[in-house]
Amino acid sequence: MQLIDSDGKNHGTVPLLEALGLAEAAGLDLVEIAPNSEPPVCKILDYGKFRFLEQKKAAEARKKQKIVEVKEIKLRPGIDDHDYGVKMKAVRRFFEEGDKVKVTLRFRGREIAHQDIGYRLLSRVKSETASLAKVELEPSMEGRQMIMVLAPR
């Protein structure tokens, strides 16, 4: 096996028993760092400290991850221009935060007969957000709702 001591000095290829003896003499542990390499690489170090540093690295990586949430915007077919503007401002804010947006258009009563109004409204949303987002799920009917999912670019 390839042996590296606690100071980082490479001892070259060393038999297992000799490596264990060197680790015991130093009062430290023999830890296999790269088991898949040929020959495997082992290092003499304090295993408790090694585990602590590995956990710290993993926690740091988790902290830097961005969890993508799916935010929902609910619309109605007869939405007023001002209300539409307020909803679009919220959609832009969600995209700036890196979240996906699910646009739900709910039909009530006889509105279901005018699905073309819903498609036009969702295509308006799609065209206004084209520079910020891409369509992940095209507008489709699910019961009395029309749904479209947009993801940030």
C-alpha cells in the first residue's frame, strides 16, 4: 500500500504490517484514504479528527445547497389588469429567488365552458416571463383547473 505519514511525507509502497507498526509508534491511526487506487493509499492520522473534518465539510456543502421550492400563483379567467400585474410582480420575485412557479387557473361554474380564455391568459403569462423562465409543463387541464409550471432560466 502507498503510505503517507502524519506530516504529509510519502513513504512509497509499504507492507501492511510495517504501516501498522509506524502508525502505532506515532500513536495515531492508519486510515485508508483512496481504496480504489492501485496500490491503495493509506495515511497515518488521528481518526477522530479526520471524521470531524469530514463531517464539517459535508455540513458546509449542505449549507451551500439551494433547495428549489415550487411556489403557486392562483388566477381566475376574469382577472383584472391590476390584479394580474400584482400576480406577475410576485412571479418575477419568485424567479429571482430561484424558485419554480406553478400557475393555477381555476374555473368556477359556467367559466369551464370558456377554456380558450384560460389558454389565452396562460399564454400571456408565458410570453411575459419568456426572458426570465422556461416552460416546464405546458398548460393542461386537471379537473376544473388549468395548470402550467415555469422554471427559472
